[in-house]
Amino acid sequence: GATAGDLDEDLLFYLRARGIPAKEAEALLIQAFVGEAVEGIEHARLRDVLMEKVVAWLKERE
């Protein structure tokens, strides 16, 4: 899975400096990364399902 070491440390620092807890900051960055990755998928339902799975996985990590 993704760890803080895999994420952009500057962005993580920026979010943490604004009071966002570490797990939440990581989740935001992961969700943004995956969102960009699936953006190019033409099939809207597939994009939605993938993002739903990512959000569910991130909630399980909490």
C-alpha cells in the first residue's frame, strides 16, 4: 500500500502544517493521485466504481 514515503513530502508537510492529521492528509493525496489516474478512463461508471473502491479502502485505513 501507499505510505507517507511514497507521497510527495512537500505536499504532505503543507497539509500537516495547516492542521490536517497525518492519516487524513495521506488520504487526500492518495485520492487526488488516483483521481488523476482514472480521469482518462472514458467509461464513466468504471471511473465511479474505481473511485468508490478507493474511498472505501481509505476509510478502512482509518
